[in-house]
Amino acid sequence: QQQNLAMHLLKLVLNCLNFDFIGNSADESADDLCTVQIPTNWRTIFLEPETLDLFFDLYHSLPPMLSQLALSCLVQFASTRRSLFSNPERAKYLGNLIKGVKQILENPQGLSDPGNYHEFCRFLARLKTNYQLGELVVVKDYPEVIRLIANFTITSLQHWEFAPNSVHYLLTLWQRMVASVPFVKTAEPHLLDTYAPEITKAYITSRLECVPVVIRDGLEDPLDDTATVFQQLEQLCTVSRCEYEKTCTLLVQLFDQNAQNYQKLLHSSSRNPLEITVQEGRLAWLVYFVGTFVGGRLTYTSTDEHDAMDGELSCRVFQLISLMDAQLPQSSNEKVELAILWFLDQFRKTYVGDQLQHTSKVYARMSEVLGITDDNHVLETFMTKIVTNLKYRGRCEPVISRTLQFLNDLSADFSLTPATYSLLKKLVKIEAVKFMLQNHTSKHFPFLGVSDNYSLSDLRCRTVFYTALTRLLMVDLGEDEDEFENFMLPLTVSFESVTRILNGSFEQEEAKRMLMGLARDLRGIAFALNTKTSYTMLFHWIYPAYISVLQRAVELWYREPACTTPILKLMAEFMQNRSQRLNFDVSSPNGILLFREASKMICTYGNQILSLGTLSKDQVYPLKLKGISICYSALKSALCGNYVSFGVFKLYGDNHFDNVLQAFVKMLLSVSHSDLLQYRKLSQSYYPLLECLTQDHMSFITSLEPHVLIYILTSISEGLTAVDTIVSSSCCASLDYIVTYLFKHLAKEGKKTLRCREISQDGQRLLHFMQQNPEVLQQMMSILMNTIIFEDCRNQWSVSRPLLGLILLNEKYFSELRATLITSQPDNKREVLDQCFRNLMEGVEQNLLVKNRDR
């Protein structure tokens, strides 16, 4: 009974301390940035030293289940806001916390319980979150306590298999302590230069020691959980830069020792595969460490000596790359390859390009050992490595996709800065790059093949590959059409063979796989062509011959999203007027031709997909909704891309525009409202499309059947309260356009001249519909008012836009709603809310929407 009572009391205290006193913690999972905003009238309880002593005593005397709760309370005590105390009071309070830490670490048996251990690690991290290093070092027991914490951390790191989530908090503590060193002004020693290198050493050695155990006992490899590894490495990187010389000496020694053992094993006659795997696992960890430490270079604390050490470390990885590549194509270790790519990327960010002068000491040692004197040589090494991986590691999807990501990062955003442009200028002069631009076929790069041995997901890499290649092509392309045709030759050949297969009655499976690959390749190319000239070259290449092949494919294989999705995404990419690349010349019909092709494809797909009938819950997204959402985003890009004059279609009796709008409606009615909001990609393509339609094509909206209008207005009403701001903002904008249209029409009704009467048949229809269904707009006004008054409204400006129109169209309902909202408040708040409503409408003239909206 006593234990039960103690448990409930501790939970009560914890709930009090966890309470969000000022209502600002939107994300409760962000554990490290926590300050507890204790109310000022609790001050006296916090100033009494007995309060903290009580909880430390409870921890020592209760069984684990309860002592864990006592520690959770202490975590919150350690996070008490600084402004609760004066400076002397805060120093005393911190002294009591540190005294408690010392007691726990001197009697560590309670920490063998995982719950206690985890809470204690959180407690230590919070000490540094809420107190500055300058305050910690002046505490009486600091030297003894920092020694105990360091030993505790080292022991924790050595038991790598135990509680990896808790280690995060220990590393957070050390990372923040070391990061604060430059800002400490007190005379007392912080002792971090003694302990930080030991922490780094413990992490490095424990990870190397875990490799044989993991491999021999078949345990879960920590390296497979890259998210955790990268997070820990990022924290360790700050710690390692304290007394960097010690860290580098240790790493150099370990690297040389392991690399020599590895070479011996490779050349020994017995070649024990298990030993080789262990050695490769260790090398993978060491390469990750080197990459992390090189990537952690900070401009303001770095010295020439540090750069020279980075050179020492980097040399070894570049030598390892040569050693690994020399064994190809026989063997290859995925983990080492991924680590090498991580290192290359970190080295690129730190030492390649304009951010560093070429005099950087990192190249001093590298030029002696490897002949790498500047970043030109490094770029050559990078590109050779990329080509080697793409040639020989085509079967290893993780390595291929990371290699392509690296290539993509190297080629990215050259339009933004002269520095990255000069980097690309250097890249395109490299032989390996020239080779890639001339030989991007499956003969040289097996991952571009479409044989049955490859799974379909492997094809995804191709988009990234072609985006990067096309960016490199663009550097010197200019207006050279022959050069472009040459580059496109492998794709031309593939398209010709697909056309032959489709026209004959051969094996269609091969044509399908080829088309899936081609659609991904073309999407990568289209994504990178951001100028009018280059985009026009691609348009002339694909239209009309190859676009008809894509149309045919959608018609044939509409049941197979693996085939239709890449084709639809390619179409959506074509419709994007990025950087005004689709603003063709005045005399060119290309914009209209392109829109007609998109219209055909959307109509074909829409009609076919609806013939599938009812689908089960798990099939409805992959087989239907995903395709619909891509069609919607393509249509949205076309409608607001400003490169098609839509009035032309009606003028010349061309029905492509009408057809695509009808297809939009048919597809929409086959989707339930709950699915519209449940699937994020669908809602993010439907609502912005609706915003485009209400902005520029109200005559289409007014021509819809009443049940379709009800469907669309209900979808807006439900989207107003969506968590996703893209959705709720689009709903507000659509509603605003509809309300403004109605309002302007009503204003015209007042002036019954003959001309107005003819213009306003469309408006007449919509007005009639709204008079029959007044509750639709009334409900939306009610939702918006409730959002503004009672909820945390993240897009206030968007919400305010349709509000005035709604009020002016429904004045009677507005007064009723206002009265209801005021009476729902407690007595002492009614006057305030009433005043707010008066302020809202102050100075607003009735019947003037546009002039008063901003007001």
C-alpha cells in the first residue's frame, strides 16, 4: 500500500512538473530543448534545499520501478527556468544538483536498472542544457564530478550493445560542454581537455571491438542503423575537436594497423573470409570516423595544424579506395563502400570549391603521398570513383543510389553561385565525365539495363543519374542542337526499339520495362533543363513521335502503376514552367500542343482507371489515387504555368480543354472525402488545383451539376481545418475566389442594365444554387470563426481573406453566430469578445468588398 501511495504521489509531482505552463510546447518529443516554466509563486519550494534532497533520497531508498519516477522528477527540477532564481540562488541550486549527481555516481548500483540508467542520462544532459559551462566549473565538487561523469560515460560507451538511446544523452552533454569551451571566461579549469579525448577514444575503440562480436554471433549490426550512427557521429565530431591532435594520432595508428592486417589477409594463401569481413567492418567504422572529423572542421577554430592532420587522415582513406578498387570486379564490401562515399561527401563539403584557399594545409601531405595537390585532383579522384562504382557495383542498390546522390550533389545548383559554376567548369574537363556523357548505356553502366534480374525499384536511381548528367551537359551546351542529339542517342535507339515492339506482336514485357526506364531517364533530363533553349530542344526531340508511344503505354498498361506512375510523373515534369522555360515564342504553338498531349494522357488514364471498379482499401492508393494525384499536379502546373491561352480552345472548337476538366470531375467523384484528406499527396495536389480553377475558371465551376458543386464545397469545408497548411491555405483561397465572384455578381444584379444581364448567366446559376443551399457558406463562416477564436491558427492571413465576403453575403447569420459565440463564453469574458467583434467590423463599409478586405 505504501509503495502504491508513493507511486501515485510521484506521478502527481511529475505531472505537475511536466505541465505546459505557458502553452508553447507544440512538439513534446523535442527532449533536449526543454525548460520548465515554473510559476513564480512556487519559488519558495524550489529555494529550500530539502526539496531536492527529498527526491535524491527517494531515488536511493525506493525500488527501481519507483526510483525511476523520482529521477524523472529530478530531470524536470534540473530544467527549471533560470529566471526563477537570482544569481547566488541559482549557483546554490546548481550546487545541490551536482552534489546529488556525485552521490548517485559514487553508489552506482541503482543504475544497473535500464529505466534508472536512461533517466539519469537525461538528467545529465539537462544540466548542460540549462546551465552554462562557466557556472558548472565554479561549483565546489566540479573536478570530482566531471571525473565521475567521464568514467560513467566511458563505461557506457564500452557496453555498446546496451541502451543506445541513452548514449545519445551522454554524447549531448559532452558535445555541449566542448562547444562552450571558447566562451568560458573563469579561471577555474574545465578539465575537458583531459576527458574529451578519452570519451572520443572510448567511442572509437568500442565500435571497433564490436565488429567481431557482431559478425561471429550474428547480432544486429549498429552500422545498419545509419540514422543513429550519423547522429552519434555528429555529436562525437564536436567532442573530437577538443585536443584534436590526440584524436588524430589514435585514428592514424588504428587505421594503419587495420589496413596492414587487411592487406596481409588479402595476400595470404588461406584467405579466411570471416577474418576479411571483420577487418572490412573495422575499416568501415574508421572511414566513417575520418569522414566525420574532417567534416566537422569549423572555420573559426581551425588551425593549419588541424588541416594538416585532416590531410594525414584523408590520405589513408584515398589509399584505401585504391586498394578496394584494385580487387574489382571480384569482391566488394557494401559497408566499406558506403563509408567511403560518406567520407568523400564530407571532404567535398569541407575542402573542395571556393570556400577554402588552395593554400590549405590539407593538401600538403596528400601531394607528398598521392600527388593530389589541389581540388582539381580531388575532383578527378571523385569522378573516377563514381564511374568505377557505376560500372562494377551495378548489382548493389544502396551503393549505386548513394554514389548517384554524391554525383548529384557535385553537380547541383550551379546557377546559384559563381563558385559552384567554376566547380562545374572544372568537372566537365575531367576525362571520366566526358566518358559518362558519351557512353551512358547499359554496356558501360549495368544499372541502366532492363533485364529481368533487376528489381523494378532499381530503376529509380536513373532519374538522379540523368539529372546530374544533364546538368553537366548544360555547362557547355549553349544552342548546339547536334551535341544535344548526340547525348540523346541511346534514348533515341531505345525508343525506336520500343516502337517496333509495340507495332509488332513481340514480347511486350521487355517494352514495358524499357519504357519504365526511359520515362525515369527523361524525367531526370527534363528536370535539369531549366532554360528555354534547352527545353525546346527536348520538346522537338520528343514531340510528336515519342509522346504517342507514352500515350499508347498508358492505354495498354493502366492497371500497372509501376509502368504508369513514371510516365505520368514525366508528363507532370514536362508541364512545369520552371524558370519560364515554357514561354515559347509568339509564333510557336508548342504550349498548346503540349497541353493537348497532357489532356489526352489525363483523359485516357482517368477513363481507364475508373473502369477498374471498386478496389480494396490496401489497393486503392497504389492502383488509383496515386495516379490521380499525379494527374492533378500536372493539370495544376498547366493551368497556372501561363503558357497556354485557354480561350483559344473554345474559339476554335477544340475540345481538349473541356475534356480534361470533365476527366478531373469524373476522377474526383470516384474519390471519397475521407480519402481526399487522408492521403497527403492527393490532398496536396487536389486543393492547389482547385485554387487555380476558382481563380481563373469560375465559368467552369458555375457550369457544374449541383451534386458536383456540393461535393467540391464540402471538400473545401472539410479542408479548412486540415492540419496541413498547404491544404487549409488553398481552401481559404478557393473559398475567397468563390465568395468574391458571388459578391461581384450580386453587385451587378443591382444595376440591371441590358449588358450586365447577358454577361451574368454563369453568376445567375451559382447565385441560384447558393440561395437553395445557404447552409454551405454559413457552415464555412462558422468554421473560420471558431478556428480564429479557439484554435492555434497557423495561417491567419489566409483565413482572414474569405471572411469579409462571407460576412457581407450572410449578415443575418453573422449576427446570430456572433451572439452564440459570445453567450458560449464565461460571464467575465463576454464583454471582451463583444468588443473584439465590434473592432473587427469597425470602419468597414457595407457592400464594398475589395476596398475593405485588407482593413
